[in-house]
Amino acid sequence: MAKKRGIAFYRECCQPPLSQEALAKALGVSLNTISLWELNGVPKKANLLRLITFFVEQGVLTTYADAAHLWAEARGDKREPFPEPPELRALFDPRWKLPSDALPDHAPPPPGSLLLLRRNPLFMGREPLLLRIAQALNAPDATVAITGIAGIGKTQLATEFAHRYGALFPAGVFWISFADPNSVERTVADCYAHPSAALLPLSQRAERVLQTWHEPEPRLLIFDNCEDEDLLAQWRPAHGGSRVLLTSRRTRWNAALITARLPLPTFERSVSVGLLHAHLDAAGVAEVSAPAVDAVAQLLGDLPLALHLAGSYVAYRAPFFTLEQYLAELHAQSALDHPSLEGMGPSPTKHPQHLVQVLALAIAQLDPAQPVDAQASALLARAAHFAPGEPLLLELLLASANLRQDAAQPALKRLVGDLGLLEATASNTVRVHRLIAEFVRKSPHDPQVQADVERASLDLAQRFSDGGEAAPAGLLTHLRAVASAAQLRHDLGAVQLANALGWQLYLSRDFAASVEWLAWSRTTLQASAQPDPAMLCETLELLALAHQMYNEQTEQAEAYYSEALALCEQTYSPEHPRSADLANNLGYFIAFHRNDYDRAYHLLRHAVAVRRREYGLAQGNTARSLRNLGFAVFRQGRYRAAMRYLRLALRCFECAEGSFAIARAQTLMHMADVALACNDPRAEEYVSAMFDLREAERKAEDGEMAESYWYVARVALAQGNTAAATEAFTKAEQIYAQRAWPDHYVLARMRGDQARLALQQGNPAAAAAYIAQAQHHWEQISPDHADRAESYLITAYIALAQGDHAAARSHMLRAVAMREAVLGAEHPATRAARGNCSHFP
């Protein structure tokens, strides 16, 4: 026979042990009631089931046998036991469970439910989320929060869930609006359907409803627009079978209140398109332009409410008003100003449908009189002036408001966690929906906001530019948006942004876009009544660099360099350091890409003289000009003088403050050029040192590493080590194969060296294929580039290996003629080519 234990025993077994007063509070009854229950038994069946359910949830009643024994004895010795209800066994063998692998069909909720919203026949795109909600609500005492910005479709999702799953909650579905905190009690009281309801005061009816919510039977409670933790804690059942599904803009909740959170994103584009089509199909519009549908969805940021309003508007006016006409109207004005977003017809959620009013209500929650809310408003205003709808670096946003991250945490939590006006897309990025951003930009705000956004964008872009790095794609997106907005002013600030963007696009290898932005800067500056000469010089120089890389437009690049130098010398003087900078850059460009080596020499000699006078020798700029001068002298064929300049440049880099690792590597590469031309065995030493410097500073897939492997191959080829040359060429090829753009000059010369290797390996057919590729690359650069003569020399040897002596001599004479025309008859390379003619009969 089971030992008699009673209510007091299980009460004291709880952790921590519960007093009669604590148990009364947990069950929502009086202390006197608990005393009477322990003395005389529990006179009502529903109260006894609540009591046993509570002890099961506390973990002190662990078996069905113990629960059944308490059920029998707690009625009292003088009364017949209550018949054992099926709910008692269900506490230990729960059979109730929502299906989470497939959606149930729509069905009416159980009798007595309070569900005032009809299902929306155009609901779509959220089916996987319904299954996730069902799975989350299967947990005992589950409270699931659907969160997201205004208009994202939270209430629609909850409504659809209620109409699909509501029938599976045997105790019913109850929809409580929390939009007005003062009306929650009345709405709860309306759930009391007892015949005596009209005789009871409001508070008693609400209390009795809350008591039923603590019963073990599963019921669904939907708390719509619940934004307050205290209000949720007040009305959320502490135990029992009720499950709570709430909708809220708030994303930050106390973990003791919420068991699962479901952030609601905007629609996938395919769903947005499907919803617009559904509205138009219902209106009998059969043919719709796919690009127009996509463009409307893009302009509305895939926001469900905006898409519903737009679809309803166009469908109502069809067939005399097309989607293309609607799109044109959206382009002609702010989307928020268009009457389509003011709402027409009944709302499926009974919420306001005027989108501006919806957004205004959300943003009105920020109280400018409160310091945290004022700071949050300042952050939101600045976020709205970046690229809307795109992830925004938190560092950039905070910099625009001159805030440290620790100081901004309360305001960020307010925007992201409480109001959902910003979305945290990652640990260091946030995003503002494009329509929220548009609303904020249209609202009155401090004009300093735009200036702050531009300043922060320029500063961060400059940080990447100073390191020679391309900014992340996300930063480029925002820099482009900020620069585009500034373009309307046509002032110096707009030009600075355009130049910063142009340079970052250059570093990102988007040369066409770089040229476009920089050309706009040049036009704007030249159209000014008093153009800023320093800014114009900078713009012209950047344009030269961009054209240099954009389809190797070397003639245009040289023209911009020359224009910049002439302007700088006219504005300042030829002896000004800025003029020396431009002389240095133009000189090196000519030495590398053009054939006028004497002009390059004089420009670089002048740059060295000015920089040495201004900065001394142990300085990076002076060292660069010396290196560039050494390269120009090498091009002239004065190898010993070139090596002297290059060694001096290397020494200057080593003495200058800073590492200059990459600059030293380039100097060593030019020293290797000279050594290879002179058959100097120290070429291997120079290439090895260059390789080590670049490997320490560059990524494995960087273009300079490919160039380094090519130089390793050149040295191996000069030494006759075909195996090492083949291996190095293969590594260079692997890197170049991953690049999105070709480096025609390097590839042209490397293909020539690969052809020489193929000849050494006795494979003239492979050599011919490499030379064909080299000639293709030379055509992209310049048909008369001095280094192209090397291809004709190799072609001559290929023809000789194939026994075609006439073709071999023809190609050799062509190489000699090209070198004489470009380098002069006495250049060492010309003399070497002329000497090779003796090998050809």
C-alpha cells in the first residue's frame, strides 16, 4: 500500500522548498485556500489538476502512480475520490504535439476561441517559418516571439499559423492585442465566455481567464504587438498547457520570458514577385513585364506591407493603369509620397495601412527628451544617409556620429533590440530598411548629418587607400551611395568623395567605373569658376593611373600625366615637391610603357634633384625616384649606371624610416633585370631576396607573387635549369589563372620566356603556341613596344628549329629593325640582336 504523503510533503520537496504562502502565490490562490486544501483536501477537480500539474512541472511528482495516489488522497478521507481524468496520464505520457514536418490544412479554431482576423488568401513565402513556429511551440510553457520591423508581416504570419494550427489546440485560440497597454485587461476579460460574465467586474473576469490559461489543456495565446516585457510577464501564464505566440518589433527579450525568437526577414525576391503577380492575376492582368515587377520589388525593399499596398493599387486601376506606369511614377517621386502606399480598402490585419503613418508610429517611440533616445535618433539619421538596405559597418556608423562603441551601446540596443528600426546583420554590421531610410531622410534633421556621413566615409576610405588596400565591397557600396548623393552639389566636397571612390575602384580593379567617377571630377573642377588646382592635379593623376590600367590606354594616360604636371608647374613651380611627384610618376610611366627613354630620364633626374633637396637621401620618396631613374637608365642601355642608381635606391630605402618592403622588392627586381641583361650570376641573389620580401607582405594569390615566380623562372632559364623553370612558370600560371583581369605586359614577356623554355626542351611547336599568345598580349599594349622585339627574336629561333631559314632571317631582321627604331643603333640590345643575324644564313 502506497505511503500517504499529501500536499505538504510535495510542497516541501520543491527546490527551494515552498511555504504555503509561496505555493498560494504560484497557483494564484489565497493562503487560506492552501491551508484548507492541506487540512481537508481539494474540493474542486480543476483545482486538484492544477495542483498536481504544478508539482509535476516542479519535478517532485515524477511517476504516474504517485500522481494518481495524490489524486485519490487529496480529495479527503470523507469524500469519494474524483474520477481520474485523462489529462492526469497525459502529464507523463504526452500525446499532444504540433506537426512540424508538414503543414496542416486550414481549419476553424475550437469553439469558444477568440480569433477575429480572417486568413489572407494571398499569404505566401513564409511556409518554412510556420513549421519552425510549430516546432518551437511543442516545448512545454513555450513563448515564441515573431520579431521584425513595421510592415514585415509579423501579424500576417501569426494569423496564418492560427488558421492552420489553431484547430489542434483543444482549449482554443485567443488573440490579444497589446497595441494599447491600457486595453489588454479588457481584451483578456473578453475571453471569459461564462453566462455570468456580464455580472462580474472587469478585473474578476480577467483573473478567471488567467486562471484557465494555467490549466494543463493546450491552448494558443497570440499576443499581437507586444513590446513591453513587464506587460508580457503580467499576462503570460506561469505554468500549464498554454503556448504563447507574440509579435513584436522588439528583438531583445529577457531569456526568462521568451523560449524562442523568430526574426522575420523581408521577402525573398521570388516571393515579392509572386505576391505582385497574385494581385494582378486576381484583377485579370495576364501579361506583366518581368523586369518591371522586379524593379518595383527592389524599390519597395521587398517589404510585405509595401508590396501588398502596391499590388492592390495597381490591381484596382487595371487594365487602364499598368505596372510600367506605376514604376515610372515611383521613379519620378519618393516612393513614400506615392498614394499607393497610403492604403486602400480593408486591412487584413486591422492594423494601419498608411505606410508613412506605420513608420511614423514606430519612429515616434524615440523620445528626443531622453538622452539615450536622442543618441539613437542621431544614429538612425546617419544610418539612413548611407546605402539603404545594405549591411553597414558599425565602425563607419559610429564614426559618423563621433561615438565609441561602448558609449553607443544603449542607443544601439534601443534601435535594434527595442524598436527594430535597425537590423543587426552580423557582429559588426547593421542594416536599415530602404523605406525606413527614405522616411528618415525626408523628415527634418540636422544638416550636419550629411556632412558627418561624408566625413566618416572619406576617413575610412583614406585608411584603406593609405595602405594601398581595396576597401571591402560593403564599404564601396556605401561610399558610392554617399558620393552619388553629393554629386548633386558639384562642390569640392563632392569631388573629394568622387576621387576617393575612384581610387578605391582602381584598387578594386574596376577600372571602367574608376575612370567614370574621376572623369566626372575633372569635368566638375574645370567647370568651376575658380577650380582648385591641387584637387585638379590629383584628379588628373588618378585618371592617368586608371587609364593606364583600363585596357592599357597608355596614350590617354600619358596625356593626363602631362596635363597634371604642366598645371602643377604653372600653379606652383617646377621646383615644387608636388611637381617633383608628378615628374617622378610621369617619368616612370614613360620608361615602362612608352619608348621615349630620354624624356623619362630627364623627368626622373629632375624628380631626384628636387626630392633630394627637399627630403634628403634617407627618405622613401627620394629612394623611389632613384629607383625609377635606375630603371630608365637601364632602358637606355647604360647597365652599369643603372645598377649604381638601383643600389643607391636600395640603400636609401634601408635607411629610411619604415620598412618599405614592397618598394625594396621592386628595386631588387630591377636589379635582377640589369643582372640578367649582363649575364651577372647575382641575378639569382636579387630574385631570391625580392621573393622573400614579397612572400612576407603579400597574399599567396597576389599578382606580385605571380611576377616573383616568373622571375624565379627567368633565372632558372638563364642557368639552363629547365626543371626549376617549369615548376616556377606553373606556379605563376596558377596565380594568373585566378585573376579577373590580365596583366598584358607581364604575360607577354612571360609567354616569350616560356617559348624559350620550350625551345630548350626541343619542342618548337609549343614554343610557337606561346609566342602566338605573347603577340596577342603585345597587341593589347602597343604594337611598337621596345620589348616586343624579343618575341620576333624567339620566333626567328623557332623557325630555325623548324628548318625554315628564310622565315628565321626575316623575323630576326624585323627584331633588329624594331630595336634600332625604338632603342637606337648603339643600344646593347640592338647590337646583340644584330650580332645574332650571323647565325642565320
